[in-house]
Amino acid sequence: MAAITASMVAELRGKTDAPMMECKKALTEAEGDMGKAEELLRVKLGSKAGKAASRITAEGVVTSYFDAGVGALLEVNCETDFVTKNDSFLALAQGAVELIAKHNPADVAALGALSYSQDGFGPTLEDVRKGLIGKIGENMTFRRFKQFSGSKLAGYLHGTRIGVVVEFEGDEVAAKDVAMHIAAMKPVALTSADVPADLIAKERSVAAAKAAEDAAVAVAAGKPVQSDEIVTKRIEGGVQKYLKEVSLFNQSFVKNDKQTVEQMLKATGTTVKAFTMFVVGEGIEKKVDDFAAEVAAQVAAAKTAA
């Protein structure tokens, strides 16, 4: 069985906001598997753990560009928050997103091969990236991007950490409001039918595990256990509630919670065809440093040198 270290417990607590002992128990039960431990905490603690687990730790910026019917959205990552405020890094991100909009490269390698000069580096974007790594002293990468054309576009940047592009027909103000709504509410699909099957399966698994735990508690307390039919209805009810919460058209509109996004769009004669959202560092695990251990190691090294 994998050893459960204090740093692992601290990392899980940082992701979930769960009590330290609960984190340790979950990691022990999951045999050190961080992802499985997060799911176990969701079962025991409900949505609180799931919401906190969505916090992003990696650094970087999301930027966008729109011109003459085309647009692009780009995420560029770096190692520390300090570099996200560096003028050369920001210029690199903006230069790259403009290249994406104008040339629609197939992938990151093709993007890096495009002609670009900055800060005395070039003649390609990749040459500039490598040059700035040496100049700034920190690694930086083009993580993901998307080019848009063929539809009306509305974009919204929440600072430099969240970027949204909406492809639409109809009212531009309504589309921009939807882009802001998406940044705030983070839907995963336009409709319930569009939610990825793996997310639905995961939600159903969590609901089933929660129902099983409730049944075990009832048995231990000598209380009657719900029938299989009722439990199944509870599980499916939970799944349907989840689908409404994560599908854009079913969400309550942030600027008027008396109507859904779908109702707002219908009232303004607007059709949203698709949306893309990038959140800085989404899905990236940032290294968690053990500061106390680092200090202890430095002290030990100093004593050895003396």
C-alpha cells in the first residue's frame, strides 16, 4: 500500500477544502490515488468538495483576437504568476493569438513555425519563445488554441485567466452577455443532450456511492432502508439535476435569474451555435512544494558545509 504523506494530505485539502483527517482517510482508502480520493470525498461531503476541486493552480494567461470575421482564443502557460505580468510574455501571447486568427495553424508545432519576431528574437514564433525563456528565466508553452470563422463571434475575457468565445447569429449584446455568463457559470455543453457521456457516468457513480453510504448509515442506526426503486429514482434525479446545472441553455441567466439562458436568447432573437471556454491551467497539476522540508534541507546543507 502506498505511504500517505503529509504533502499528499495537504494537496488534497487544497483541492477540496475537506478537513485534514477526512483527506487522510480518503487517501488511505484510495491507496494514494489522488483522483479516487477526490471522488470519495465528494461522496462523503457532497458538492463542497467538488466545487473546491475545480480550483486551478497552474499559471499563465488566456488571450483572444478578433478581426474581419475571424477570431482566436489561446492559452499560454508559464511557471509563476509573476511572469503573467511580464510585458514580453504578454506581447508573445498577443502576437501568437493574432497569428492563429490569421493563419489557422493545425497544431502547436505549426504555430511555432510561423514567422514572428520580438525582443530581438526570431524569425519564427518558436525562436521567440525559446529566446524569451532564456531572457526571463522561466519556461513557457503554448498549451491550446482555437481559430474561429464562418459565424458571428462574441468574446469575453475575465482578466487574463478565463476566456470565452461564442459563435452566434442574432443580437451581439445578447451574445456578449452569454459569453460573460459562461465565464461565471462554466457550463460544459449547450444542452443536456450534449454533456459528455464520461461526465454523466462519473456523476451517476458518485450518486450511487452516496446512496450506498446513506443505506449503510441507516442500517447502522437501525432505520429502514429505502427500496431499490426509490434509490434508483434518487440517483437518476441527481443526474438530471446535474445535467441542468451544467448545460448552458438550462442555466438561470446571471443577469436575470427569473429566466433561463435559452429564454433570454429566444426573447432577443439570438441563436448560440457553440461556445469555447479556456480556464488557465485547467486540468494541469501544479507541483506542491513542501516549504518546511525545503528549509530543513537548506539548514542541513549549511551545517554540513560549515
